[in-house]
Amino acid sequence: MSSVAASGGYYIAMPADEIWASSSTITGSIGVGAILPTVQRGLERLGIHVDGFGTTKLAGQLRLDRPLGEDARRVLTASVEDAYRIFVGQVAEARDMTPERADSIARGRVWIGADGLELGLVDSLGGIDEAVQAAASRAGLQEGGYGRSYIEPELSFAQRLAAALVMRTVRALTALGLREPALVPGEFLRRTLRSLDREVKSLTALNDPRGLYYHCFCTVD
């Protein structure tokens, strides 16, 4: 696992015989959530009103132009809880721990690779070279008796031109002293975790019983 392997990324890694990560790999985030945006209040501001009738209790409860119905809310909640139970169960089975132990380090929390090693989410710390050596050892291959190749999509002329332009621009700005120095790994990690923490807190704040929310993507000075 390289820079980030959280949630779905970790789910993919779980069946591996060995999980390798760097000490700063963003990992974990074992959790499940669901968001269903509705726009009925915005439509009402525009003078648009929706009405109708259905043949079942669930009819229309998932329409985006109406508030989320209580029956639909219960169905979604049950679905999320079931998916979370499956996720935690898969973690417990793959990492040889009890479901209770897996749940105690899950609940959507984010860890770094060093913490993941202590918690049992990863097996070893290292980079791509160490991971390749471990895979070769499991395959019974001797050092020097194997190679590796990187398969990447071929860039178009426009993509190569854009990449070259970006590199030249960065070098020019650096030479002129107009580009901020690169963040040291520790500072980058701290900023990343703070950003993830803000996102998690904003999601956990979505607890309005009516399911009514408004989010502004603008910046207020």
C-alpha cells in the first residue's frame, strides 16, 4: 500500500498473504456510510411544489425532490449497518482477529501505516522494493532470478506536452523563489490527517432528524 489505501483500498488489500505499507500510508477507514441529497427546499424557493400518490408505503420516498421518508430511512440505515457488519467481518477473518477487535479499530477511523502495524492491519513496513522481494520469496524465487516491468498507458502527444510544460513551470518558479518548498513527509502527513478529520467531522454532523442539509462550497473571508 503506497500513499493511501483506506476504506475500499484496504478492502482490496485484505485477502493478500502479506500486507506491506509505508510508515505514513493512510490506511484503515473501515466503515460504511450513505448520503442521499434532496432538493425539495431549493425547489420550494423557486416556487416548485411536488405532490402525488403511490400504491406502496415506499413509493416516492427516495425521490430527490421530496424529503427522505422514514421507511426509506430505516431501509437505508439497515443496509448501511449490514454492509458495515460484512466489512468488519471480512477484516476479522482476513486479519485473524475477533469481530469485536476488528470493530474496535474500525468505525471509519483513519490510521497511518505505523499504527496499522501495531493494530494488526498490516504485516510489515516497507516500500515497493521490499514488497516485491517478499512476493518473490513466497514464490520461491531467488534474488536476481526475477525481474519486474511497469505497465502504464501510453501518453498522447497533448499529455506529454502538458507534463513537460508543468515540469518546466515548476522548475522556473523554483529558480525564481516563487514556489513554496516541498512539505516534509511529517508535515504532509499531519496536514492530510487534519483534512480527513475535518471531512469525517462534517459527515458525523449530518444528524438532522428530518434529513435536511445545506452545504456551501464557497469560502467566506
